[in-house]
Amino acid sequence: MNWNQLQYVLMIAQEKNITKAAQKLYLSQPSLSMSLKNLEEELGVEIFERKKGVLELTYAGELFCHWAEDSLRSKQILSDQLSDISSNARHKIRLGISPHRSLILLPDVLTDFYKTADNCDLQIVEEPTYLLREMLEDDQLDLIIDVPHPDTINYQSELVAREQILLAAPKAMDKQLQKNLTLDGSLRLTADLKAPFILLTEKQIIGQISQRIFETSNFRPLTSITCSNIDTALTLVARGLGICFAPEVFVWQERFADHISYYPINNYRDTRQICLVYRKNHYLNQHLQLLLDIFRRKIPLLYQHQPSYK
């Protein structure tokens, strides 16, 4: 038995087909079949059985796959630890962050990071929350800046800031919205608010929060547009096509400053948690630990800044 055979079995289990697994592994189908046959003979059990044209794990196969995943993970951790010992080790960090947040958080953080980390490659993946979480779970990312992960057993979610959700409206609507403002400057969602809403799909965290705000406020929005990108929604708001909800981080972006006003929502004061999310059972190399430390220091300082919403 060797490390390659462990990876082969996991790929066959994923694809449920020898030919497809061989293609993914850049092997010939006969070679992969022979490797599986040799492994099953060595173990004395069948790992797969054919059901309705696909390969399914046997009970022994399920046990083997769990062990193989743990073994490959332990091997990677050991490799990373040994690599860290070498002063010439070059690390790679795969960081996931939403596009709108990267514009605000990354310039200062990475400026500090590369003052010290001169031997590290950084891959930045900018995607919405649901895709970042999937990529973290598939081991395509090492760290994401995101809301807390629901799996608290396998993932660490370090709270570094709380983010307010605001209502974004074209500056041309400022006078119209005055009647909905309370003494503290927050905006009431009431039936006389006739502006069309630009909504995010419910795959997006903001889309889910929008629905909660409407329910909490007992408010039925006039919807004109639904989209899947908060930048698109705010661009449409800037053009005067409607209003939308947005994270407060957008207040700090200069590109919308002349066109959009932001209002706290009177009927909804919950905040969104911003966390550093990573696996509990993965080794954190020295560069990743350094990056985490800088995020821990920098992000709270950014969110302590109290923006002028209008």
C-alpha cells in the first residue's frame, strides 16, 4: 500500500466511476483498475461494489476512506511542519474574501504582511460567502474572512468585528426619506416608503438578511430588480434605480460617495459577525499565523471607525 493508492480510492469514491476517476488522476483506466485490484487483494476486502452502473463503497470501503482521509491529512501536516523548519521554505496561503471586503481590508493588511513575509505566495480568491465556504470545505482555501461557520467541531471562527447592515439610497432621495427618519437618524421601514428595492438572491447572506429585516419590520417591499452581486445592486442604486441593503463597509468606498446615502435601519439593529474562519485540524504554518495576527489587529481598528452614514 502507498500514498498514491489512498488518493486513488478517494477519487474513485468521489467519481463513482473508474474511467472518470482515471481521467481526473491522469492515469489510464487499466492502470487504475489494477491498482485497486492489488489494494483489495492486499487488504483482503472489497472496497467498492457496483450498483446500478456506479461504484459504491462497501462498509469496509467507508472505513478505509475515513482512514485514508485522516492519513493524508496527517501526512500533509507533517510535511508542512518539516517545511517550516527549513529557513528556505516557501509557503503558499490561499485566502478567500468577498470582493467588496477585500478592497477595504487587504491593502493595509498585506502591506504589513509583506514587510515580514518575504518568502510566501498568496492566492486571493474573491467570491461570495456561499462559494468561499464550499471552497474551504473542499480544502481549496486555507482561510476565509466570513460569517461564522456553522460546523464548530471542524472549523474555528474567530470573531474580529461586528458589521452593521445599512439601507443604501440614491442621494436624490434624501429629501423624500426625511419623513422616515427617527431622532437618532435611523430609517423606519413603513408602508409609505414606496421606493423600489433592489434585492440580492437568498444564496447571498445580504439576501437572507434582507428577508429577515422585512419580516422583523412587517414590511412588504416593492421589488423591481433581483441580482446576485452587491456591487451590481449598489451601482444601480447610484443610478437612481432603487434602494438596497448593504454592509457598512461600503460606506468607506469612495466610488459611491457622491451618489449614495447610507441609513441605519430603525427596525433592525442586529449586526453581522465578521470572522477569521479556518480548519481546526490543519497545521498553521508561520506565514499563515502571521497573517492571522495582522488580521486580528487590523480588522477591529477598521470597524471601530465610525463612518458618517450620510
